[in-house]
Amino acid sequence: MIINISPKMILLTVGTIYIVYMFSKAIQKILLDSILPKYHVELGVQLSMVRLIHYSILIVGFVILLNLLGFELTKFTIIGGALGVGIGFGLQAIVNNFASGLILLFERPIKVGDTVQIGNDLGEVKKLGLRATVVSTFDNAEIVIPNSDLITAPVTNWTLSGRKARLKVPVGVAYGTDIQKVLEILMHCAHENTQVLTQPQPNALFLAFGASSLDIELRVWIPNFSDRRQVLSALNQEIESEFSQAGIEIPFPQTDLHVRSIDKHVAATLSGGGE
């Protein structure tokens, strides 16, 4: 098929693309500013809906442009066949990421604003696209993750159903310490912290006899997962202060050495009988 490119065709193409793009931007702005907020739709849902509408408008605009340029849609079977060959040779990853992006938008296991952990990286989802997702870490680094990795690999979403989270504060005290007093101090510290929720209630547990300490753990709930480091720091400071006032020792690792046999000359030296 011979295509004659003329100034009119170029202007028609550019004009149609501009009109479709501006129309899509206007629809997105109206939905985000006026319509969706009235129904109290979550921000992540709003962005997903708007993005799907944006891509739908672009697809419709592309079809309209082809009709205006005189292309017959029935001949797209040839293009589809060529595209299939291209996918077979090297576009599997792109199509896989595209399909994974649609799954993420519809099923919404991950939303914009969620705090996710992928491997050792912990951050907040900033953008959810059809090809890749952008996660901003708390060190202000942005990680671009292919959508297929989010579908096939394990991802921990700390805020999928809500931002409330449980915080664990492990504590070790010396052997011989009054455990009941320790538990009372830990509960007191939890109740005194204004960022700790009263429901579910805090809980202090004596977990194990450790190698150098009695292992105890304070478990509390906080309203926002993002504040866990600040709350942990505050609780640790309060616990250390309360333990110091109560004379409770936080031990360091120790090792007892028992000698069963020793050379006579060495024994005499150690006992002070040698030179």
C-alpha cells in the first residue's frame, strides 16, 4: 500500500493528536477535581480510574485518526501479524509488563500512596503506570520497578488494608530480675506514649530464657506505619530511663569459661606459686 504524505496529512495528524490529548487531560481534571471527590473515592482508586480512561481515550483517538487518514481497519490484520512476530522475537517483556499493569490497576493489590517492601527496599508508591511502577524510598531514592516483577515476585504491602501497624520492642534484662516489675514498667511506658493506640491494647510478654538475658517483648499498635521509627525511638528512651530509675540491668553478652584440666606449671603460676 502506497501512502502519500502531504502537508494536509501532517497537519491533520498533529491536530488530531493534540485535540485527543487535550480532551483526555480535561476529562482527567474534571474527574479528579469535581466528580470523584464527591463520592469520597480513595486517591489510589481515582488515579487508577483516570489512567484507564486516559488510555481508552488515546486508543479511540488513534482509531479515529486512522479513519481520517484513510486507513482501512480490515488491513490491520497484517499489522497484527507483524506485531505478533515482533512480540515473539523481543517484545515479550513489554507486553508482559503491560498486562501486569492492567492487573495492578484492576485488582489493586498495590495503590499510589501504599508503603511497600520489595526485597530490602522500603518505600512509598508514587506512580502506578502500565509499564512500570515508581517507588520512592525513605532515603529519597526512586526505584522504577517493572510491573511484571510486582505480579510474580513477593511484595509486602504494609498499608494495603490500612495504615495501622503493630510495633515490637524487644528488651533483655539480667537473670534474677523481677519479671513482673519489668512487665509493669513496659506497660507503663506504652500507656504514657501518646502515639500508641489503646485499642488493640499494648501487651508485654516474657518470651524466652536467652543466652545472656531474659528476653521480653513489648507489642504496641500505632495509627500510622510511617511513624514506627519515631515511636520505637521514644519507647526505647523511656524504657531505658525507667529501667535506670528502678535499678534494672540490661546485660551485655557474657561467656563463662570453665577449665577442667591445666598444666601444673601454669596452675602454679596462676596461683602465685611460680616465678
